[in-house]
Amino acid sequence: MARALATVCLLLAGLSSTAAQGLIGAPPANAPAASLPTDGTPAAPVQPGSPTAVVKPFYEHVGLELDPAERSHFADPAKSVLDKSDALRKSGQGECLDPNMALDNAAYDRAEIDKSLKTIEAVKGDEAKVIVAFIVAGNPHRLEWKFRKVDGDWKITDLLSVTGEWALSQYQCE
């Protein structure tokens, strides 16, 4: 119970007050739909094409964010940083980004992540956020994925680590 409460507090801290009110009380009439699975309660199904559906594969396949074949899921500024990282890698000058940014640079333990992974989505017009929280080796991690709607599809514009205090958009891969 304490772990679930701590996770909820972590998630609520990163949301706008409107989205947070929707989780802890009756949502305002214009509040986006958001759900947070609790222990023993099955999570609501992820809607195809939603920001959460875009994020989900990054927790199923480590390093997916660095795969150029997945670049269609990104928009600037994130796309520019990833493209510059690809160019740096191809030039033989080294790596710019950690291969498991979606995991907050934590060791990959699929079973542990699957067991503790919680997501919450907040959509406001053509922008959205997906807050992801999980525990690896007893350490909590929280990331925020930012989205913008581009030609009808949700594109990732940035990835921020709240626990690690970094943002993909701030990397200088040159």
C-alpha cells in the first residue's frame, strides 16, 4: 500500500493540477481522461494510436529510442537530437546517448519493470504527456514523455527524467 501511494504521489507531482484533480476527485468537465492502475485493479486497455500506445514499445524493447527505423515516432526537438546522435555514431566518433534512455539509464530487468510499470496520460488539445513510473533494483524512476500531434499522429517531442534530471532535448550530439 505504501509503495502504491508513493507511486501515485510521484505521478501526481508531475501532472497539471487539472489532470491531478481528475485522479483524486471528480474531474472538471473539460479534464482529459486519465487512469492510473492500482494494485489489484486491471489497467484500462491502451487505446491504439494514443500517446500511451506510442510509449509502450519503448518498455518492451530496450534501446528502441535509438533505432533509426523508429524515428517516425519523433518530432523536433527530440528527432533532431536523435538524428545528430545517429550521424555521430556513423562517423565513428562515438556514442552521444545512453542506449536505454526510456529506462532512465537503469539496468534492464524486464520482469521487474513489467511488475511495477505505471503510466498516466494527460492530453490537452494537440499536446500530451505520458508519465511513466517504475522501480528497478528498489529504486523508483519517473519519466515524462512529451507529445505533439503532427498530421493526426502523436509524435514524441521530448523525453525527460524527473529522477535523473535530464532531458533528451538538452543533449548536444555534435
